Amino acid sequence: MSTPFLTHEKVHGIYRACLSNGFDDTKSCKTVELNKKRVAMSEFRLRINTPIIRDMLLQLPESFLETIDEKGAPISKATIDKNGRLWTILFSYVEELCMLGLGIGMVKIVPAETGNPRQINIVINQQHGRC
């Protein structure tokens, strides 16, 4: 049995590694915001980790991938990977993965069609993933 590629430990580790540590030049940091949470991330460390971040995002179900209508899927459904396996029960890890995706330009946030401004969908663009 192989080890799953998308795990909350891996997401959290990469997220923590990409956060600005206070010693980064502010010109080389990128501000990423999701659900009123704003963090500064090192563009250099995002760039180094882009292949891993991209691979983790592509483990989410196909409903998240960019299509012509760009509807994406509810962020709340990102706790399950494309194989139907629950990779986390904590929404904070989903947010961290999405923030990494926003940081590398691979994730877009779009309003859900529910009319509730607090419900959002995420769209993953497979072609992007560069700072």
C-alpha cells in the first residue's frame, strides 16, 4: 500500500516553510488572503515549493479543476482527495493548501452560486503554478 501524497502533515509543513519569517525582505513577500485570514509568504520559498504545491492541489477531485464556466467546487469539499480518501478533518489545512495555491497563482476564489457571500468555490488552473 502506497503512502498518500496529499496529507495534512505535508500541507502544513510546506505552508509553514513558505510563511515569511520576519527576516525576509518585504519586497520579496507576497500577501495572500483567504476567509479574512491574511499572511505574508516568501516568494522565493513559494517558487522553490511550486512543484510540490502543484502536485498536492492536483490531488483534489476533478470538480475543482478549471473549466469553461469556472464554477469550481465548494472549498468545504476539499477535505477529500480525487480517490475519495479523507485527507484531513480540519478545515484549517484546506485553507493552508488553498493559500499556497493562491500564492503560486494556481488557485482562484469564486463566489458560490448560493447567494451566501461566505460560501466560496475554488478553481484550480492546471496551467498555472508560477509565482
